[in-house]
Amino acid sequence: MARCIYCGSRGGFWSEICADCKKLLARVKELRGRVGYGEFLDGLEATGVVKGKIKTFLQADPDGKGSIQDQVTAEMASELMKVMGLKGNQSPQDVKRIRKMVEKQSR
Ligand SMILES: [Zn+2]
């Protein structure tokens, strides 16, 4: 039996992603680029997956491209910068700073 590449739980019987993370991943695809961070988190919680698992899922980095949380935050940040007329990619440091800002606002 394989372990889930996102949350590390057993139970990925026929795939490397467990049922919960599969649900979350589908929801991420649906939501990313369309909603703010707070709504994004609400949308993930609406799947019924426990909060702790969502957190683990968001922070997982199975393919080394950055965690889903950082990818989504970077997208939102770039979008925000575009709206404000600023161009350019955000460095990981910027993303971390912006993420803290966004998280504070969403609570
Ligand atoms: Zn999982």
C-alpha cells in the first residue's frame, strides 16, 4: 500500500494520492485564480476534510515546485501586482511576506 504523496497517510490503495487529498486537489483546481485566500480556504473546508489534513496538504511539496499554499499565494500576489500595475515575479521571500499579510486579512 502506498503512502499519500501529500499528507503521508496510508490508504492510497490504487493511487499515490488518498481520497481526501484527491478531493482537495480537485477543489484547488476549481478555486485557484478565482477567489481570495480566505474563500479559498473556506472552499477547501467545504469538502469536509479535517482542517489539520488541509494544512498538511497545503504545505506538502511532492514535486519540488513549492507547496500548493506557496504556489497559490504567489499566483494571487502576481495577480494583485498586475491589478496594481506592478509587474514581475515574486521572490520566495516576497511570497512569504505577502502570505502573512493575506492570512492576517482573511481572519
Ligand atoms: Zn492524502
